[in-house]
Amino acid sequence: MAKATQAVDTGNKAAALALWQEAAAAAPADKQPWVRMAQSRYDAGQYGEAILNAQEVLVRDPADKLANSVIAISGLRLSTRALADLSRQNNLSGPLRAESQDLAKLLRESLGETVLVPPPDKPPVRQSRKQPSKRTADEGSANPFNALK
């Protein structure tokens, strides 16, 4: 594990992954090599591999929050990509569309949100401040020039 950490520090992520795999084989009950591999794969955008590594963590520690987070977020990122691709190809219809909508509803409810992606905040509308005019007793009269006197 120390050698893998050194490899990461020097920017050699491929060597670090190989060393974590060796550590996982040497200590099959230890979740740490799997945690590090899952996090590294997630950081590299390798979401499928990150999920697989995080599942190995959960085999060793079912309550691991990082592993559950990696699985959830990686899964969402993969799903988002696939749905975007299907949408671009106009193939998001029928049962796939209905199931996607059901999953989105479940996700909104889980997050306690009314929408998954809220619209960007609009900048506040600036109210123009008018200088109070000097009112005269004659202002209400029919002659509009009375205020100029």
C-alpha cells in the first residue's frame, strides 16, 4: 500500500493500480486496496470499473459509505451518458422512457427535491430607485407645469 501511495504521489496511476491489485491479492479480507482502486477509477472517469471495485469494498464492509457513494454517483453518471446518447438517437421511447421517468421520480423523492436539476438561479432584478419628487399642493391640479414653479 505504501508503494502504491508513492506511485500516486509521483503521478504513476497505472503502477498504483497494479500495486493495489497485488495488495488485494495478498490480503483478501482488507478493503483498503479496493477503496483506493474504486476512488482512483472514479477520479479517472472510469465509472464501470469504479463500480466493480466499490462492490468489492462492500463485500468486505457492507456499510462503507464511500463505496456506496461511488456506486451511486458512478451509476448515475453512466446512466446520464446512456440516456443522452439514446435521446440524441431518438431512441428514448416506450418502456425505456417510462422506466427512466420512474427512476427519475424515485431519485427526486430520495433527494427530497421537486426537480433533479434545478434551473440556474436568475440574477435578482434590480429595481430602479427614483428620486422622490418634490410634491406641491398644486400637483393634483390640471396644470402640469405647476410643479415647476
